[in-house]
Amino acid sequence: MPSNDLLITDRNQIRKAWEKTENDVNKDIQIIKEWLQTQKHLPEIPTDNMIEFFLVNCKFSIEKTKQTLDMYYTVPNLVPDLYKNINPCTSDVDIAYKTANFVCIPVLTPSLHRLTVCQYKDSEDGSVSKLSAHCLRNVYEIRIHEDLSMGEIYLVDCERVKFSVIAKITPLLLKQIAFVLERVHSYRTHSIHFINSPSYMHHTITLFKTFLKKKLADRVYSHKSLDELLEHLPLDVLPSDFGGKQKSCEELAELWKKKMFEYKDRFDKLETLQVTEELRPEKLENDELLGYYGNFKKIDTD
């Protein structure tokens, strides 16, 4: 499969779904670019494809797009534990690859959503922290440049996940993941589906939901069988691991590894991009998820 077939999309259909013409989109992109010119604290002007990706994720709200673009560049400083030492063209991500196959399904769902599958491996020393960082940063980065969809659907296969891996998940990590999903991925997560979850995974799923906004938390499902999953997702978009018509997770994971190296220059650049807070027009607002200007609060748990 050619690498440009890993993210098949239909820009015209998605624009049509938002009742936008190409001219409308170009005007909105120009508005955002003019605004970006005034934001001296941001380290670059993103490409038109990147801006359109954020516009779609923000339902073409200009103000929301501005906020989300700002957060895209700012978040690595807010949650450095997730974003440091995660260049996919180095050995930094080897442990993420040992933890799970994390892949986007090449075709969109009938509702024009992008399905992403996380299939845990039989690994005692995996790292959900590194896996999450790789997914939220590296896979998402490539999608920002190439993809367009009506939102995100995640499928997490926990059949082979080990207790030793789950035991390393902390409330702080879950809170950081929820923060990035909602502030950078901009509420466009349509649903999250867990399948084949062992009993020791249930508490983690329940805890994760407490860090999500209610609307998204209500769309987190834990399925006991494939039949339950098929009530939400058709076989056409599922990997062959689930009896679907797409390539297996292992095959797609290998293709995605190669895809990462096509963006080596970009990932190298990301390691040096820095927001200059001194030039920010307005200070960051304190947030219930954040401490003073960017340091996550420690979470006390019983």
C-alpha cells in the first residue's frame, strides 16, 4: 500500500457536510493567517492544509480555531512529560511500538469519521505513557498535514494487555491525555470503544471517564463482544483482526512506521519549536486542569 493511501479522505464531501465551498474555506484560511501574523509568540505560520484541519475540527469557528492552533503550539510546554523525547525517527518510541499497534484505518467511516485502533501487545514492560505520547503527538501530527474528517473514533483492543502495563497508568497521565484530547483535538472525539477488556482494566476506564467532559464520557463504551462493537462500527472499516475488510493492525503498524520517516524533517523541527511566552498578547488563563501558567497540579488520590 503506498504511503499516500494510509489516509484516504474526501475534502469535497467534508466541506459539503459543513456547507462550505472551496472559496469559503480559502477565505477562512486567510483570516486565520492574518491573525497568526499578529501572534508574535507563536513559532511559525502553519500551512493551509494544517489550518483547514483545525478549522474542520473546530466546526469552522474562527475563534475556536485560533484558540486550538495556539494550544497546538503551547501544549508541549504545558505537558512536557508527554511531549519530550518522542521523536518517532529515533529509538525514543521503541517502547511505544512494543506496547501496542496504534494505527489509523485508511478509509473514513460512512459518517466521514476517522477510526483509529490501539491494539495492545503481549508485553510486560510496555509504557502507556510513551504510547499515548506517540499517538497524541506523532500520529496526530501527520494527520494534521494530510487528513480531514468529521471527527475521531477510537477503538482500544485490550485482549493482550498485561496487568503490569496497566498498573503503571497514573491519574495524572489520564488527566493529561484527556486535556490534550479536549484542548488540542478540540472536542472532535466522537466516541471511544474498548473491547476485550480484562477485569483489571475496568477501574482505569472508569477513572479516565471522570476526567472527560460529560458529553464525551457518555460516548466511552466497553464492549463485551464483537457483536456489540458492530452495533457502532461496520466491518468495512475494521481491521482483519476483527473480521473486517481492512489490513491487519500489524500490517498497518509497519506501514505507519515507514510513514513517520517521510516526516523526519518535521519531527526534528518540532523538537526546536518554542512558544515565546513573553510575547503572548494575553496571559494564559488558569484552568482547572492546569496550575499557574502551565504546570499541571499534582493529583491526590485515595
